[in-house]
Amino acid sequence: MTEPLLRVEELRTHFFTRAGVVKAVDGVSFALERGRILGLVGESGSGKSVTGFSILGLVDPPGRIAGGRILFKGRDLAALPEREMRKLRGAEIATIFQDPAMTLNPVLRIDTQMIEAVVAHAGAGEETARGRALAALRKVGIPAPEERLRAYPHQLSGGMRQRVAIAIALMNEPDLIVADEPTTALDVTIQGQILYEVQRLCRETGTALIWITHDLAVVAAIADEIAVMYAGRIVEYGAAAEVLDRPRHPYTAGLLASVPSRNRKGAPLAQIPGMTPSLLDPPPGCLFRTRCARASAACAADPPPAGGAHAFRCHHPLEAA
Amino acid sequence: MSAAHEAVFPAEAAPARAEANWRRVWREFAESRIALAALAGVILVVLAAVLAPLLAPQNPYDLRQLDILGNLLVPGAKSSAGYTHWLGTDDQGRDMLSGILYGLRISLGVGVASGVIALAAGMTIGLFAAYAGGRVDAFVMRIVDVQLSFPAVLVALILLAVLGRGAEKIVLALVIVQWAYYARTVRASALVELNKEYVAAARCLAFGPARILFRHVLPNCLPPLLVVGTIQTAHAIALEATLSYLGIGMPLTEPSLGRLIANGYQYMLSGKYWISVFPGVALLLAIASINLVGDQLRDILNPRLRR
Amino acid sequence: MTVFVIRRLMQSILVLFAMSAIVFFGVYVVGDPVEILVSHEADEAERARVAAALGLDRPVWVQYFAFLENALGGDLGKSFVFGIPAIQLILQRMPATFELVIVSFVIAVGLGIPLGMYAGYRPNSAGAKTIMAGSILGFSLPTFWVGLMLIMIFAVEMQILPAGGRGPVGSFLGMQSSLFSWTGLGHLFLPALNLALFKLALVIRLARAGMRETLLLDYVKYARAKGLAMRRVVFVHVLKNIMIPIVTVLGLELGSQIAFSVVTETVFAWPGMGKLIIESIDKLDRPVIVAYLLVIVVIFVLINLVVDVLYSVLDPRVRLAAKA
């Protein structure tokens, strides 16, 4: 078997606060092949964004990677010095953040922000970089790109800004893009367009994509594989169709049941009772047990991994239908 | 009336809660060693000022105690009377340590007196502006804005050019410089408090504005007032020293630290540093420790910065 | 917009009138300049003659209207002491003050922004703590005392810089300034540093706070995610953003810097407007006091007006609030 593009093994990213250790990511493993799309799903606070930032090497203090490996093209990013990491960021691993209104610098023009991303890596001159920026803007379907280059971020609409962000991510032809909730701040129609564009571009260029979201509907539309995170751990992981159609973990099932659907019109919408637990010095065992209808005394111990290709961690999984 | 009053105003009947609050403030204050050291500095300075007549080896204004032959003695020199001038003597043969203790008394006295009067005036004006609202409020705040747009030293300069010299003129000038800060602070917190339900309840009970403002609203404005008061007092002391140094502050007969420093200026150029430097150190100790205490109070009492 | 500017302008004129009245009536009921100008042996007739020459025999309000009429024509009376028009006296001293203020501003901004940014970038480092302790000192130390210490260290002990006065001025492109002569620069350095200290402390605080807040923003993280060097993130992405509040605050502080130069000029015997006003207060030279105060008030009102208008141009929310 050839080595996948990205293999994350037992990643632990902890925040060492005054009040104690917050185990935001606590033993996460997954792999991603070239050109594939992984949907990383979870509620806010489940550790999905921190996982993304860990791969980018952008975890801010007091947080740091406390254990595990992030193998990217054979190199362990968790052990890479910042200087090497900087060369990778934006070049081989690009990113798209949640809110384009917040990620583009309000006082710098679009061209400045695009050109610097090229110049930082390619060693290209400013003119070459400008050409690449124009091409990238065209590729993501921005009309009149020359004009847009001279604009400031606030002069563009939300959807347009996110297209710019995608263009910046694509400019250096990365192997991997980490997209953290890139469509959450957008209108539904724009969201659809962006999803379509990103999927098309990834297929065309062979770029692998980690799509971090809380929205199962989005993941269903785009992902090849899905990893469901809860309280810093991956509780279910497998091919998208498998996980969505035949969930084994009660939490995944709960998430799916809480998505409004036309098929169950009139039926009351299911919800998961309770709240996400605090990750400050969490107790051992399955952290979902306090909210789980199927929980038993056995859940106080860590559930072993089960299921092979469609993996899950649960003492009382749902029947494989 | 009492029972109904208790029911509507648990706040008035809850000194226990307030006490716990102050205990919390003290605990968080004590977390910073610098702040504790600063508080010790403030206590030291205040004690030195209050007890100056007892602590000073000499009364610097009692001409019979002055020894004109023992003038400009270096620090540590012995006087003809046999005791040591630890900080030297000035051109009149005054013991510098005594001069500084008495000067500190005057500097602190002027600073605190002006602070208390300005606080009382600014607080009252701010409270009533907030209560009256509308045009009265807008008018008062416009005056505050205009005044605060001029730096304190300039306003004080204008006032002293107009009023002339004297201790009471200095205090008056410092009050006029400061009242606007207090008025603005109190008004801002009072506006927030006035919108709360307990004030509406108090109005329903037909309490007069004075009672509502001073018994119900004011206690809740105290934390920011305490912070502004601390820092303003430090400003007032520095400003008084500056004006006295410029020769338009405290009169010669009541030399504050600023005047002592100015007196030593001519001797400094010939290397007799102690006449200017030691009063300066005393002044610095007073201002810096009050400022540090104020800074820490602001960090603790500002809800926006609560950790 | 135009309405806003006109309204602000009207307010400014109102403030000017109010200040002129306060200043005039205030100053003209203090002391008696005849006492100072006329020798003690002079008889009553001599005194009356001097008083009449100075226009002091008329009622105060008549004097005020005459003063107002003249002031609008640019005539603020003659200095009792120097015998030349007060406004001319002040204008003569103005370049020295402006020179001092501008150089001190350059020092405050040039040192304050890098120091503050460093303190915000590495808030827990020993360097940052030293800088912040220095900034607290800068706020606490009275300007005049720092000035004295500077003189003692650099002029008395080390004897490398002059203790006061404004050395020779050089000439460059028709402008006269200490900046264009080496000796002049030597004379300028200590007073400018002294005047800069308070603003330096302020700029350090602003830059540090701005740095700390901005570093937490998403676009900084995003800039790093693009693989930019930290140098570029800090000096382009962060610096451009923190300059906006700093420039706004400094614009307003320009006026207070002119006022504060009173202290520094007195300490360093710098022949500017500030030293002049202190001497004039000492000698009750009322026309000069009044003229100085009015000039300062005009400068202040102008600066506030310009900053207000500029700000409302930059920020649409302010413009809307002003209309409401």
C-alpha cells in the first residue's frame, strides 16, 4: 500500500491554561489520499478546528501539540521547526477560513494580499505574481478580475470575498487545502455555488481537501470520507455514504436525526439532550455517555476501536442495518 | 413602608454581599506583588505626610531652628548642633529631610483636598445630568467635552493667570481641572443604573430624585469612581508640583515638593544635586505608587477585563 | 457633511468668544501692572499718565470691546514690558516652540511604535516588562523633574550636551531652524527628549494594546496561514491597522504638546512661547498673556475641528451620529 498524502496518528493538541489542561484534540487518527475530500464534522468545541490548525502548525499558546504525528508526504509536521513549517503553509498546505470578512485584512488591497502569498513562496517577481493572481481569480469565476484586484475587501460581497480566499488558496497549487467552515457565513445559494466550485477545482487539480463543518448536509454533498468528532475524539470514521446511511455511533445517529428533512415532514425534530462536556481534565470513558440513551456502566471505560473500514468507538453501537 | 421597601430593594438590605465583593477585590488586588508594593508605598507616603511634625528632626519653618552657617551641607553631614542631616541641607541651612516631609504634607494635602472637592462636585453634577437627561444632560456634557479637550496644565495656567496665587487658588484651579472627569465617569455609570428595574421600582414608590440618586444609583457607580479618583489624585499632585515649579503654584511660605525642587535648580548646575533630587524622589514615590494602585484597581474593577 | 462642518465651525467660534471673554475679564482684574512698570518713587500724576497710556483708566467692559475690535483686526495690544505688539512677540517665539514640539513628536512616534509593538508581540518577555515599567514611569514622572535629571546627567555630570538655551539656527531652503546646525541640534536634543517622554509612554501603550488585539484577529492567523514571514505579518498586516487609532489620538495630542512645552521650555530656558507666557504671568504683562492664551485656544480649536472633520470623513458611522 502506498503512503497516503496525509496520515494523522494519535494527534493530541492540548491547551495548558491556568485552570488546567484542556484536551481539545485527544487521540485523533485519520488518513487522506490525494484528490480526496474528507469531511470533518462536529459541534462547536468538538476539536475539529483545532485539528485543522494543528495540521497547519497554527495552534496559538497556551495550546500545543502534546503528542502524536502528522505525516504529510512522509514528513512529520508535528516535529517540523517553524521555519520549515512556514515554507509549507500557503504553498503545499493552503487554507480557507470561516468568515471572509474577518480573514482578509481590511486595510490592504486585494492585489497586495494575493501577490504576497505568491512572492512568499515561489520567489516570483511581482509581475509574475500579479499574473498568477489574475488567473486564479478567473478560475474561481470572479468577473472583471483586474478591477477586483484594486479593491479593498469591504468593497466586495461576502460570496466574492470567499471566492478571493479560495483563489488565494489555489494560487500556489497546494497538495492539501484545510477549509474551516468556509461556507457557514454565506447565503444558501452562494454556499451551493462555492461548494460546487471547490469540488470541481479539487477534482481538476488533484488537491486533497479537509472540509471542517458542523453541517452534515454540506458534507453529504461534497465529502468522500467523513470523520465525526465529539469532545476531542473521532467517534466514527468511514466512507461518506456508509456513515450517512448506516451510522453506528449513537452520536452520529443523533446528528443525522436532528437535520430537518422533507421525508419526515410533520414528525418532531429529534435533538440530542444536554450539552457538550467540558474538555478541562475530562474523565476517562466515553464522553458522550452523559447524553446517550444507550449508555450503560460499561461506558465509563474507554470504548475500543471497532468496525474496520467503517470505524467507530462505542460499547453499544447501532445495528449495522 | 419598611417591609415593602425591603422587598423591593434587596440591594439596600444586602451589605453582606457588598462586603464579600470588597473581599474579592482585595484578594485579586493582592495577586500582584507590584500592586501590593505600591499600596505599601502609598501608606508610607500618607503616614509620612500626616506624621511629618513628629517625624521631622527639625521644623523647617521655625527660623530659630535654622543654622544659616550650616547651609548647603552634603547628605550625611553633621550639623553644628550635633545631629546628622541625612539628606543634606538647603541654601537656608534647612534640613532637607524635614523640608521634604513637610513638603510632602503640603503636596498631598493639596492633591487630596482638591480631589475630594472635585469628586463631590463632579459626582453631584454627573448624577443630576444623568437623571435630568435631555437638554440639561447634553449641555453639561458639552461643557465637559470642551473642557476635557484642553490639557489640564493649560487650563490650570489660564486659571492661575486669572485668579492669582495662593493655596486656595491652587486648590480651586485643580478642582476646576478635575471635576469634568468625575462628572463624565459618574454620568456614564449612572445612565446604565437608571435604566435598571430597581430604579423604576424606586420611582413607583415616589422616592425623590435625591434619594434615588444618592442611595440607590450612587453605590453602584462607586467602583469606576474609585479608579478615576485614585488616578486623578496622582495627576493633581503632579500638576500642583509642576505649577509650583513654574513659580505660579503654592506660595513661598508653604513650599510643596515642586517648590523645593525649583529652589534646588540653581545649585544643581554646580553639582549640589541633593536639594532638587531628593524632593523629586519623594514626589516620584508618591505619584508612581498611587498610579500603580489605580492601575491594578482598574484591571480588577473593569468588567470588560474580567478573566 | 457640509452641515456638519458648518455646525462644528459655529461651535468653534462660540468657544473662541467664550474663551476670549473669560481670559480678558479674568486677566484684567488681576493685580496692577502700573505697580510693576512704574518705579516706587513715581508720583500720582506719573502713574495716571502711564495708566492712560496703557488704556487702563477706562471701564473694563469698554476695554474689552476695544480689545475685541482690535483682536479681530489682528491687534492684541502692546506688551507692557517689551513695548512691541503682543501678537508679534508671540509669532517671533512660535517657530522655536513648533520646532521643539515637532521633534518631540518624531521621537515619541519613532521610538514608541517599535517599543510598543515589541511589548505587545512578546508580552511576557523581560524586555516587554521593562518597556511597560518604563511607560508607567513616563506617566508618573513629572516632566519638569525629568528635565532637571536630564540636565544633571548630560550637562552637569557628563558634560556632553548644553544645559539650556536654543543654540544657533542654521538655514536651509530659506527656513531657519536648529535642525540645520550641529550645535543647534545639540541644544534641541534634551528638551525634545524631555517633551517627548509623556507622549512616548502614551504611544507605547497604544501600540502595545493595538498589537495585542490585532494579533488575535483572524486575518493575522490567515496571513500566517498563507506562509508569510512573521516580519511581513507584523510590519504590514498589523502595523497598518494599529496606525489608524494611533494617528487619531496623536492628532488630538498635538495641541496638548504645545501646551506642555510651557514646562519644558522653562526648564531648558528654551526661548519659545511657553517660556514667554510664564515670564509674562510673572510680570503681569497682560496683553501678552491674553494674546498667548487666545493663540493657544485658536490652535486648539483648529486642531480639534480638523481632527473631527477628518474623522467624520473616514468613518461613516460618526457622520450619521452627527446628523442625528
